[in-house]
Amino acid sequence: MSHTRTCLQLCFLLVFLSYTVQRVNGVWPLPQQTEESAERYTLSPQLFSFTYGTDSAVKVGCSVLDAAFKRYFSIIFPDFADASEPHPVWSQFKGFGVSVSVKSSGCDGYPDEDSDESYKLSVSEGQALLRSVSVWGALRGLESLSQLVYQDDYGSYFINKTQIVDFPRFAYRGLLLDTSRHYLPLHAILKTLDAMSYSKFNVFHWHIVDDPSFPYQSRSFPDLSNKGAFHPFTHIYTQTDIRRVIEHSRMRGIRVVPEFDSPGHTQSWGKGQPDLLTPCYKGDVPSGSFGPVNPTLDSTYNFMGRLFKEVKSVFPDSYVHIGGDEVSFSCWMSNPNVGAFMKKMGFGKDYTKLESFYMENIMNMTATLNKTSIVWQDVFDYHERIPQDTILEIWKGTTAQYQAEMSRMTKAGHRVVLSAPWYINHISYGQDWRYSYAIQPQNFTGTEEQKKLVIGGEVAMWGEYVDATNLTPRLWPRACAAAERLWSDEAKTLNTDLAFPRLVDFRCKLLRRGIQAEPLFVGYCRHEYNGL
Amino acid sequence: MSHTRTCLQLCFLLVFLSYTVQRVNGVWPLPQQTEESAERYTLSPQLFSFTYGTDSAVKVGCSVLDAAFKRYFSIIFPDFADASEPHPVWSQFKGFGVSVSVKSSGCDGYPDEDSDESYKLSVSEGQALLRSVSVWGALRGLESLSQLVYQDDYGSYFINKTQIVDFPRFAYRGLLLDTSRHYLPLHAILKTLDAMSYSKFNVFHWHIVDDPSFPYQSRSFPDLSNKGAFHPFTHIYTQTDIRRVIEHSRMRGIRVVPEFDSPGHTQSWGKGQPDLLTPCYKGDVPSGSFGPVNPTLDSTYNFMGRLFKEVKSVFPDSYVHIGGDEVSFSCWMSNPNVGAFMKKMGFGKDYTKLESFYMENIMNMTATLNKTSIVWQDVFDYHERIPQDTILEIWKGTTAQYQAEMSRMTKAGHRVVLSAPWYINHISYGQDWRYSYAIQPQNFTGTEEQKKLVIGGEVAMWGEYVDATNLTPRLWPRACAAAERLWSDEAKTLNTDLAFPRLVDFRCKLLRRGIQAEPLFVGYCRHEYNGL
């Protein structure tokens, strides 16, 4: 009565293999270079330490790493935290010290596009040496280290002699959450950030507002959430909430790139900001409904200027996403004042010119604020002469279509983030992570210089059908496929059958860390999900 | 950047409507007859009571209803249980009493195929009168009553003047869980039973064992789970666990129909029961792998006889599901002893005869034990002359195919359970509940007598990609669509657009009751999911 017999028997074998070997290649996403030996060392929680190397530019007191040591101790020794009795210190165990040396000083800043996330990890008898240029690289190395530790059937902890040299393939490895179509409570966002760090994602693209609701509580314009959120108290993000998200992210080397999408996708904005949206007309009279932001009024640009000034003060990242997608012209076309403005500006009947006019104004604002703009591909599609430092995010089309788009965009000298094939809110039956895994982001017609303009990719979890009830099992482990594509050497990671047992193993690790990650196929984990 | 603009705007309106009206038609699945008035009464938790009617055949001490009163009080007044302060008894509130009268005595039995689930509910000033033939009908009425209560923006509780006459369209309204492909912890099963009762499902089809694992801990054959479960302690159901599931179900008027599927789907059985499975051959020698149960040995039937005798003693329901699906003949064909047996029995080269021979033996066993057998459609497909009281479950084919199958089966006089269109483990993007809702189980060529042989339907949640991490949001509210089809008047419930706001409302009720039900579309509930 269950359809998948052939696949079942085939894949079952694979799952089985993954449980019979003591452990599968430890680290997801796969490091650039790993040498592992069969030689293994026992670890004891009582005789385990994290220390800063004597040559390290950062020392005790480094906020990012002090907190990471505490966090990773519990991740590496999950039973230890559970145990209520004191553990005996057995003399046959030798100590094991993890020495972390960071070349550059700086623990209180934020990760950014130029952050160096490379690290080297050398595990030998009694010690692990972790070297990195920045604290962000040290975080990546600690994550890898934590995944190398495993337990045998008696509960003893082991780590094998290992050498890792690692760095990310792409600087931008993003994940988008949509908190407008459904509100996501703070703890769901924080939990997602935890899981992101386990897969070495480094950008949280926060699509914070959209048509259905405006949960961002603005200092300058409190009515935006008072009137535009699903509920003005229970369904908003206060400034404190946002600071917490940003700090939680920082601690994990994750950037927070907020999106304030306009001129479309702004229905909820209109509730709290009079005259912002274009009144649509039916014949000669306003119909009572509203369209995109009204690009013809000075008040619009005053408002947007103040809003983005606030955004700059709240979100430290150098990028800001300003949207620009899916602007419907029908309302603008219905409105006589917009028509008069078009005429005055000499736009003729070409509403893309009006849209470009609007977006240029917004891009000038963000440039003045020293922010790099990211926009959805639509902005490039209707107007090729946009500032060259604008980053373009590709979200639509078949493989052939987005590859052609990447050719055009990079030829025009723009940096590109690829998201189209990673809209993983689109679910289907079975192992759809295999599609995400097979994507080759630099596979398009172009020069080497063009390929370098691909700064990364982004998994998107749009919220039409997603809220806190199903977010986590839909995201994990499905998002891990893109995480490996964006971090690892593509030549070593194109075979999904080889990836499968490693991902099964990593998914069990996610469960062990309290992430409600759904199963990839028939089987079990030693420590199943215990929530509910 | 999110694709569903048209649908978004359309459906958004619908969602919106459902939030602006004070309340949507209260009860899911829709009762057969409802008359509701705008007249409403305030309810106070302090002045609310459940009592047995003076003419009721069951009284205080009735296990099923005493427990239900306690349960439904907390469901009706969710804030009351939360409050830490004592509530003042305000004198302006009048009392409200729910009087329950059951015609037939009996509180300690189990629901079965003949249970009368009908009820009448009359809500008027100060009281609700609930009348039913059996305690099972009273449970259905209490569920409806609980869904009629709503809160206004100030938190006050109300119920409208209402008359309901209700009964189920089909006697068998099942939900299948698969605990072999992934183990489901006990609390996940109990939670599912809770949610089932909210949608008036009444059969838990427990597909307890299969190829991947054998979590049923048998008294007679403990090695089946010792060796065949994923883990002999953490991934099994003890006899105590099973009693708890059965009692939890009984309290909610839900039958537990266990499935011990054979001769295929038994790989895990072979681990703990030597000589049960057929050794496959490669040329003249055993290959080391095993096929279906060996139908040629007396020891097989001795074992199956003892196992089903135990099953009878453990599971009180009059039905037992004995599987019979997807038997692969290749292993039997490879084995020379099976070949010799075929010859001796005069089966020629027709292995369906061997399969029929085996299934007849099993059906004879269950008949001797006074159990009604349910089998998957395969058994009918290869062998039309099976005992006429055998119930056939349809699991495959397109709409046209399963309709033709229903024609043939009912023409042969068999009772039928339809599951094929309700394999809701098969997920897809968007509002796929609409497909489940549109199914018309009696829409096939046949006489009225034939239509009556359709005893119901079953939602199946197979476990290839499902465990405790994602079970609940995949099941709910998607399963509710089939629940309404199986309970309600089809003529009144075919329009999915009309059903949509009611289901949105019901899904919020499920959240309020702690069921992690996923969203149907953009929007929010006053009380969102609070777990995680």
C-alpha cells in the first residue's frame, strides 16, 4: 500500500550503510580539504578545554568566542548537560585542549561581505589547533570541530586525528524568512539562526514586511505596525526584538540584511501611512483601493528617506534589500495624477520609466546612507542602467532562463545572488533536496570575471503556507543542500548519492541539537526528536 | 519575488472575511442539520456545568463521559486553565448547564462498526440538551458543542442559540499511521488521537510493523522486536504502551485496528523469527537474502496462528487488517522448495494461486478468532473468491481506476474502504486539501445496494518521509478535508471556497488546543502555535 517499493529497497540499503559504519565523513558542508586518519582519541568532558593560543590576537573577553566556547561545549558533550550527578574524573583519560588562534583582532564588530571565514583545524593527540584570520573563521572552525566528535555505543566521546583546511566558496550564503505573510515568533527566528550556523549559512535575509502585514515596529512611524501588523502587540517585532536577532546573529557570524520591499508589496504600509500608496481609480473617481507606493509625491520620498535612515541606524549590515519586484501598473495607469506626472516627466506611456524613476530615488537614498542596495531581478529587467554596485537577486525562471539572466547581469558588471532554484517553500513529495543539491551557480555563459560576480546564493522560505507550526521541518534538512553547494568545492560534492548518507548523519546531529529537522528517508536516529 | 500574487489577492480577501466576521459556522465537520440564531448567551466558567439527564441510561461514574466532561471543560474555557488567580463569580452571569442524556447503557465497552454516533444538540438560554443513543454519540455532540463556543475581543465566552441534528455519513472514518518506516513516540500517537477526535475520525488504523522495523513487542515472540525494531528499548511499543493507546482511543470513541501485513512487507519479521521468510536463491544456492513469508511451511502457519491469537487478545476491535499487498514473486520463483510445493498443489506457474493459498489460510485464522479481516485491494485483484465479509481497502489508481475497482468490489458484495485519493503523505505546494475535499466516495457505477457497501474512507500518512518532527503539521489541517467528506452531507459540502474560511477557523481552534496544525494560507490566528 505504499508506493515507493523500488526506491525504498534501493535507498534503504544506503540508509543502512550509514548506520553500520561507525561514522560518516563528519562535517557538513564538506570542508575544502580534509585528511582524516583512523587514529582516534577519547574525549572527556571533565578534561576538555577551549583556550586562546598564545599568539592569538583575541583573548579571554572576546565576546564572540567566549560565548561560542560555552555553546559548543554543550553541543560537543550533550549528555554532560543532561546529567544530574557529578561525573567522576577518571585518571585514564588524558586531557584534550582546543587552542584557538585568531590573527586579526576585533570581537565586537559585525560580519560583513569582506569577512574572512577561512580556518585551519588540526586535531592530534591531546589537542586541536584552530587557526583563523578572523573570529568569524574561528566560529566556522568550531562548528566543524563539533561535528567531528562522535559517541560510540557506550556513550564515550571520540575524535579522529584530522587535518582540515577550509574556506567558503561563496561569500554570500543566505536564507530568507518572510515574517509578513505569517508572523514568526522571535524564538522561531532565533532557532533558525542556530540551525543556520550549523550549516555555515552567513546571511539572514529578513523579508520583514510585505502586503499582508507590517510587523516591524518603527520608532519614526509607529502607526505602520500599530495599524499594519496582524496585531499591534502580539504580532510585531519591537526594537528590542530586532536587537536580539542581530546580536544572536552576530554571535554566530551571521549578517542580518533587512528587506523593505517597495514600491509593490506595500499594502500593509498604507494602513499606517496616509497618502503613501497610490489611490486606484475606477473611471473618474477613486475606487477606494490602493496600488503601489505613489511615486509622484514629494511626501513619499520624505517618508522613505526617514524610514531608511531609521533602518540604517537599526541594522548594522552594509547591505539593505529594497525589493523592487512585481510592480503592477494597473493602479498607476488608472490614476489621473500619475498620468499627469508621467506627461510632465516625459515618460510617455512607459510605466517602467516611472518605476525606474522611483527605484533610482530609493537607491540614491541608500547610497547616501552608505548602504549597498540589493534588489530583485525585476529592477534590472526593466532598467539596465542602475548603479553598478547594486546587487541583483535572481528569483524567477527555469534553469535556462536564470542562467541567461546571470550572463546578462554579470556582463553588465553587477554582482549577483542566485535564489531562483532555491525557493524551498515550494515542497514536493520525496527527496526534493536532491534538486537543490544539483544546482551549479556558476554554470552560465560568461568569462571568469563574470563568474566571480556571483557572490552567492540564497534559500528562500516564503510564508504563504509557513508559520511557526511547520517552519523548522520544512527548512531542515532541505536547506542544507544549498548550504553545501554554497560553501564546498562543487567538484567534490555533485553526487547526491554520496551526499545522502552524510546528510542523513547530519540531520541526526541537527535533531541532537534540538532542531526539529524532518527525515530524509526511512530509518531512525539514536536520539530522535523529543519535543511536541 | 513570491509567485502567487493572483491567488494571494483572491484568497487574502477570503481569509480577511473569516477574521472580520465575529465567527464562522462553528462546527467542523459540518453537522447534517444546523439551525443557528443570532441570539447568544454568555458563558462563565464558574457557572458552567455538565450533568447527566434524569432520563439518561448512563450516570456519574460513566468512565467515557466523566472523562469527556473534564476534557471538554478545559477545551471550552482555555483561559480558565491558564489563569493563576481565582476568578470572581460575577452575579450578573447566569449559570449554564449542559445536560447529557444517553439512551443505551454501557460505558466500559469499545466503539465498533455498529456504534451509533448520532446525537441531537439543543442550545437555548441557560442550557444545552445533548441527546444520543450511545456514549459515542454523546462524545460527538460534546465535540460539536465545544466548537460552538467562542470568545469576543474582551475574552468573554459566548454560545449562540442552536439546534443540531447530526449523524455520520459513513461508519468508518479512518486515519492510518505507519510506525515501521519511522518510529513514532507514544505521545505523538496520543496527540494524533486527540486531533482525530476533534475532526470526528473514529478509526485509528495502526500500520504497526513493516519491512523497515518491527516495533510491536510481542508477548509470544519477543525476538520480533528485540531483533526487528530499530532499537529494542527506545523504538518499541510495549504492551503497556498499546493498552494506553487503546484506552486513549476508547475514551474518544476511536477504534484501534492493527495491521499485521503479510506475506510481503515482512523483512523486519525475519530478523527475530527464523525460517519465517522465504530464502531467495541465486542459481542453485541460497543468496542470503529473503523474500516474503514462506507459504510452504507448516511452521509459518503455526507462527501466524499464535501471533494472531495474541493480536486478538491485545486489540479488542472486531476488525484486523492483514495486509496482503505488493507481494513480489521473484524470490518465491527462485526457490526450488517453493517450486516443488507449487507442483504438489497443482498451482502450475501461477504464483497468485500460492499467494491466495497463503491469504486464505490467514483469513481462516482470523475468522476462527471471530475477527473481520480487512485486506488491501491486491487480494481482491488476484483472487475474486475471498470470504464475502472480508473488507477491501482501495489504495491505488487514478480516479477512474479506483471508481472501476469500487464497482467490481461492491458488485462482488464486498464492503469497501476508500483510501487511494487520501494518501496525504504525498504533499504538494499550496492548498492540496482542496483535492481531498473534492473526492466523492460513492461516485461510481453501481446500484444503491452497492453504494451502501462503501463503509467509509481512510486518510493515510505513510512514514517514508514522516516522523515525529513533521507528522502533526503534515496531518493537520490537511486530514480535516477527508473528515468532513466522510462525516457530512456531500451535497452541502462540495464547494471548497465555502469550506475555506470554515477550515481556516477550525485550524485556529486546533492551534488553540495545542495541535501544531499548519496554516492554510496567509493570515494569523488570535492564539498562534506556542510550542517549539
